[in-house]
Amino acid sequence: MLGLTPSRVRAYVRAGVLTAERGEDGRLRFSFQDLLLLRTAEGLVAERIPPRRVVRALKRLRAQLPNARPLTGVPLSADGDTVVAHDGTARWQPDTGQVLLSFRERGGTPARDPPTPAPCTPLAARPAVAVESAAPPLAGGTPPPSDDAVTADDLYRIAGTLEESDPVHAANTYRQVLALDPDHADAHVNLGRLLHEAGELAEAEAHFRASLDLRRDDATAAFNLAVAIEDQGRTDEALEQYERAVAIDARNPEAHYNAARLYEKSGKMAAAIRHLRAYRELVR
């Protein structure tokens, strides 16, 4: 109805902003209010606010409102790349809690809100460099290794802290990690996940495959790869990867459920029932 990919809907469900419930058949069911909220959220994405930032703002707005008040009862708008909530004359940014004030020029003409100071660029957004050592070079002109050099693991940890606040910088930092260490499997997984959430499915798939080439028994990479392939409409390949994910970790209920759903669509009922039974055993 709304043209959303399954991965985008799952992101809203994981954030707890929807009231989705599973029916007896295991499928998620959404209320009319959920559809209204999704339409509002996707309107913000259309205004060029990153999807991850929209999800985070809705999650924090949910925590700021009384339990009895639905998210659909608060008008939302885009201000640059920020979500703004409105309640009467009050305006605030749900993700930071910052209240926005409207000033008036002389004569009663509304003036623009004062510009927000540009944030400092995080270290992770800059190219990774090594701090020069004051020690003299070794014989042959090669400088000694510096204890202050920024390593791939250092950048990986920085990227992890940026994922919630600035996923674009986080993705760029994971790319810096891979420039330093192309065999950093965890960086491939995390970068793939950020790209998937941003709708860059083919690139996300490539990073999940790279991680599996490095760690063949990585259950997370196998499941994420299956979802990325499914979201591109390649059902048979997705089923192969869901089976691979289950073979690595038989206690992954989402892998069993997704496999059952795709087998049912393909008319392979015996395989669908097998995975659905496994799913129900795990979620009891």
C-alpha cells in the first residue's frame, strides 16, 4: 500500500514505534494508525531526512509522549535534515529534545529561527592519519612505527559510536576501516547493514558476501545476506541463504520464519511447514 521495502518496515517494528502484532499464522498485522504513521514517516524520508534518523526520532518521541497519546496525534515536519514535532505553538526536535523558538521582527512579521551552529566534524569523518613521530627515522629512511597511529580497530570502535547519531559518517568510517584492513569481517557486516537500511541493496549484498568469504560460519552475515537478496526480489537465492543461516544457527527464529514464508509462496508446502514448526518451537 505504501511502497515500503520489508527491511524498512522491519526497522520501524524493531524501534517499537508500531503496534504490530503477530497473528496465529505468524505474520505481522498492523493497525490503521500504523499505516498513518508509516505514511508520515515516509513523507519525512521524501524530504531527504535519512531513514535511520526518522526511526530514531519516532522512537524518542514515543518515549516523550504520555502512554495514552499516539504518535499520530503529533504533527511532524522536516527542518533541513531534522525531524520537528509540533504541539500547538510548541516546536521541538524529538531526537535531541531541543525546543525551537520562533522570533518575530518588528511589525509582527515572523522571522526565521536563528541558524543552528554547524556541528563539529567528528574525528571519524576525517581521513584516518597517523600522528607523526618525533623520533628520528630508522636506517634507510624508514620512520619508526608510531604508538599514536589510528588503527582499523580504533576506527571500527568510533564507527560503532556514530551509528545512532550519524549513520552517514558511520558508513564512511567503516569504509576507512576496510581501506586499512580489507579483511575486517565485522566492518563488512556493519557497513552492509547501514547500506541496506539506506536502500543500497546491491552494495550491502556485496559486503555481506565479503564477510562470509572471510568467515563462512557467520550466522549474522548469512541472515543479513538472505534479507538483502530477498528485498531485491531473488526468491530462490534468498532461500538458499536462509537455509545456510539455519544450518549455521538452527535457533534463529527469523531465518526459519522467512524461509517458511518464501517456501509457501513457491508452493513448497512441506519445506514451509518444516520451518514454520521450527519457528513456533523457538518463540514459545
